Amino acid sequence: MKKLSFAKRILAMGLAAATLFSVASCGSGDAQGDGDASNSSESASITMDDVNAALESDKDITLTYWTWRTDIEQGLIDAFQEEYPHIKIEVTSTGAAADHYTKFQNVIKAGKDIPDVVQLEYDYLPQYAVTGALLNFSSDSIEDEMGSLYNEAAWANSHVAGGLYGTPFDQGPEIMFVRHDVLDQYGIEVPTTWEEFEQAGIALHKADPNKYMSFIDTTDVRYMAQIIRSSGAIPWTVNDVENVELSLTDDKVLEAVDFIQRLIDEDVLEPVANKSDEYNRGFAEGRWAIQFDGCWKGTSFVSQQPQLAGGKMEPYVTPAWGDGSDGWLTGEVGGSMIAVTSSCAKEKQAAAIAFANYLCSNEDSVKAMEDMGSVFLAAKSFQDDPEQAEVTNDYFGMAANKVYFDAASKLSEGWSILPFNSQYATTYKDVIVPELKKGGDLRGAFAEWQENLKSYAENQGFNITVKE
């Protein structure tokens, strides 16, 4: 297998991926190098001293930056340029999710007009990292000093196979948004464990056959995956750029899969397409007592569900497996990072890293984002701020950040994103979704899913092993 062939195949995969996901929450020169996948594991050998020196330099530098969040970032970018006037930032607002990733994939494929810095969701990182499209700037000093500024799980999300490809901007720890207007009507307590969730759902559906405890999304694989993640199961392990171990059929994973099937069979979870007309009608009618989503969804509810303000709906940490004594684990949906591309000229790379780090962790930058209250930052200075934990959320009428901070501290370790994540998402719809029904065979579907992913990935040049 030739490395270049491997990289080209993964690059083609990325083009298909550009239309598969939606944003949560998230250079002008020719590309350098030949896109060899092996480049993605080689560090640029930049130190924290280099990053600091780039800020103190008097040499004029222009960086190009692509983002979909100029609505909340432009003020931070302006502040950066005011503090470091020798570094000019040319910003491109790329628009909505599909536009952002389609445009980025197109310039990567063309090998020109690639931005120096780009915002990416964590789900997209591996496919660009393995092709060498992003700069690996891992070094001991950056890992120690810069890494200490961020939530550990978010910092881990910015890595692929040991390489560091960006600074964490925001996170989406999964939250259980509870409809008190539904549960209180039937005297049902908010569940703290999955067993309580199951029993509460059985009772709710028995009391009103038109109501379910929650729904399971038939359009986005991440929501089902986070139930599995909260159990502590690890469906795969990305060992390095080319080597992946699949374990979708090991006992721990199948225990969670069987539980999901049981919840569907018992009318506790209803399969439905999130964001569809059916979902919109169902939510308006109070069809589901609980919605699981990233914490960013709390902001969306303000405009989308104003009738539930004032305590009718509140956020809670997702249920624990068992009684929680073995470790209360949570998952996450969404979140983004600021990456530096490998096409960024060598003399600009340290400044590009400094800019990315500023957006994500600078004290003034974090304070500005806190005041906006529109994203859940990955910076420790935000998550460790006792004042932020006590801020009352006007919509929920309680300190929502305290719940979000708690959920972020419980994110399960060992979870990673597949470098062929687009195929994983596509085959979820083709193989898993048809079995998301009463009497379905999710266990059998997971075996088929694993075989599909194995065959596909091997055809793309990956080395795949299967852990039973």
C-alpha cells in the first residue's frame, strides 16, 4: 500500500462527508507537501517559546481564517489585532455547516486558497488530520503549558493518534433536558439512573400511550452513540493514523445495545427524525418528557421553545449506569476547535497557533464569551469560574452552567472519532436505523455495521483489527 494512495482515498472520503453533518454549537497560498498521510504524524517542532515570541515580534504577518461563527468571534478577533497589531487577520465567514465544509474540502482538494486557520467540529478532525491537511503542532512545552488551559476531554478531542491539530474552542457535554410540565402531570420523578429512566418511561407510556420518556434520533448517529458512551463502552480505538481496532460487538457495547433495544420495545424511547416536522409537532405537544442533546441546545430552546421558559424545562446531568458508584459517565454532542492548516507558511505557523489559542483561552476573550453566554467554552478558566457556575440562566430560571460544568467533568475517557467517520454516519442510516423499531435486531445490525466498516476501511487502506 502506498501512502499517497491512502491519503488520496481518505481525501475523497472527506468530500462525501461534507454534506453529512451539521454544526452544533462548529491561507491563500498553495498547499505545501504532497498530502502524504505520514505527514500527519510528524510534529512541526514548534515550542511554546516560539508561540510567545510570535506575539512579541514586530514582523508583520497576515493570517487567513475561516469560521462559521463571526457573529460571536469578530469582537475577539478585533481585540486580538488591537493587542497584536503586527498580526492581521483576514476573516472569511463561510456560512452554514454544509457550506463551510464543502468550501474547505474544495480548497483542500484543489491545493490552493487554503486558509491558514480554520474552525472545525471535533467530528471532522480525523479525516483532515490523516491526510496531512492540518498542522500537527504537538511538542512537550505546548502539551504542558497550553494543554493546562483546557478541559482535559476537549484537549484530547483536539488530538488524533498522538498528534495535536488545534485548540479547543467549545464543548457539547450531553445534557438531559427535562420537561417538568410532562413529568409533573403524572407524578414522575426526574430519573438519576438509566434503570430509573426505564421504569419512569414505562409508567409514563402506560399513563398516556401518546407519550414517551424520550426519542432516539434516526438521522444523526451521535445521539445513539452517547447512550453507549455513558455506559463506559468503547466501540473502537484509533491506535494511529492507519490502524484502527473495531469492537462494536464486544460484550460491553452489546450490553448497551441490548438496553437500547429494550427501551424501544417497552415504548420508553420512540425512534424519530430529529428536526423533522414530526419532531416539531411532537415536541410542541409534549410527546417526550426528556430530550438528550449537547448543552448548546439550551440556547436554542430560548428562541425555539419560548413557551417552556420559567422552569417548565430544566437541564440535568444524564443518568448513571448502575447506581453511579462505579463512575458517573457522560457523553457529548458537538463542540469545535480552531485548527492550523499544513498549508500555512512555516514563518507564520507560530503566530497562527498563538491566534487560535487566544480565541479559545485568553482571559479577555473568555470574559467576552462569558458575557455573551452563547457557547460553552472548553477553557478551564471558564469552567473553573465559581461565579459562572452560579449565574442564573433566565430561560431555565436556575444555574444551568453548574449542570453543564458537572457534565463536562464526567466525560468518559478513551472515546475517539473514527478517521472514516463519514462512512460510520452513512451506514448508521443504512444498517442501524431500519432496526430502530419494536422487535428490531440491533445486536445483529451492529455485527453487520462492524463488518461494513471493516470492509470499507480496508478498501481505503486502513489496517483494521476486530476485538470480539
